[in-house]
Amino acid sequence: MPLKSPYIPTTSKSRTVRTAPPRRRARRAVAVAVAVLAGTLLITADAVARQVGEERFADRIAARQGRSLASPEVTIEGSPFLLDAARGTYPEVRVKADARTGDGIPVKAAVDLHEVSEHAGRYAAESLDAAFTAPFAALGSRGDRSVRLSDAGDGRVRIETGVVGMPLVITAGLRLDAGAVTLSADSASLAGRPIDPAAPAIARALSQRSREIPPLPMGLEPTAVSVGPGGVTVHARAPRTDLT
């Protein structure tokens, strides 16, 4: 019987791991560092240019509107800013500012300018949308009579005052009528007891609360009125407008 040869395990051939030469690794590291640095510088330059552009735009708005808008805060949308600046067109510019009406009522103004273009140092917007909000506290008191206004929900305002020592509460809807904000009562109570909201006395009282909307800046025309927690807001719009 033939003898079997003894099993001798074979060893696998070792693999040689090749590494990049030190100089090549160094060049790659330098290239990555340069790319990161260039990207950081570009982002920083874009942010600085945007800030400068917003400040210049705010100065132009303030110079045109004079005292009607105090210290406007400008935000230029779109990225990258430098590309939009090179084209001379900005997709949206938002302006926020504190203002006052002719009779001293404080107003929060928010204006969105769409497709703003620059040519020879002059700016124009294809359209404008704006909202001017007057707080309830500023609208509540007129003359010697103290009236408290608040948000009643569903686009209505709650009016609280006193009649011969008894509390009168009216809820009314607001509407825009020929450039004026008018009120229409839908419920009323005197000393906690419901009364007819269509009573002539209530109609006369509300007619005294109606207000003409003063001329708005930048060619804006009122389009609607709404009520919210912050007060009464007049919405407005304008077509293409030259800003400077």
C-alpha cells in the first residue's frame, strides 16, 4: 500500500502595499488647503459685499423717503451676491423700518421689492409688496375718550369703551373702502347684555373710528386691510417703480 505524502501547508504570497511618495501626499494636502482657503475667502468676500450693498441700499431708501422711514433695515436675497451684483439684478430686496403717519401714529413698515435692477447707479423694481402695521395701543385713544382695541380673531377687531359708566364691547370687521379703513359691527354688548349691532348709535360710533389711509411711499397703493395680534395692517402694492 503506497504511503501518502505528508501534508505541508503552503504560505500565501505577501502583497506589497504601495503608498504615495511623500512629495505627492504633500502636494495633495497643499491643493486641498488652497481650495478650502479659496472657498472661505470667496464666502467671506460675498458676505462683506452683501453687507456693503445692503447698507448702500438702505442709505438710498432713507435719502428718498426722508423722515417717513427711520433707519431702514435692508436684506438682499439671492446667492451668490457677487454674481447678482455683476449682473446688476437682485431677485428680492426686503426693507423693514419704523415710520409714523402724518398724525403721529407709529407704524411698522415691511416692503418687499421684486427684481430690483441697477443701471448707471439708479435702481428700479419690477413690483413692490408692502405691509404697514399700526399697533392697537396707538389706534385706541382719540381725543379725551379712551378706547381699547384688540384682536377678536377671524379678521375682526374688539373695541372696548364706556357709555354712561357701563362697559360697551363691540366686535367689528374691517374693510378697505375708497382709500379708507371702515368698520362694520357684527356683535355688541352693553354691561354684558347683548344689544343690536346695527343700532344707529353704534353705526355712528364706528363711523368716527374710520380712518383715511395717508399717502404711502414709493408709489404704493392700498389693496387690503387685515387684523392680527400685532395690530391693524394695511397691505399695498405698486408696479414698476424707480427707487432713485
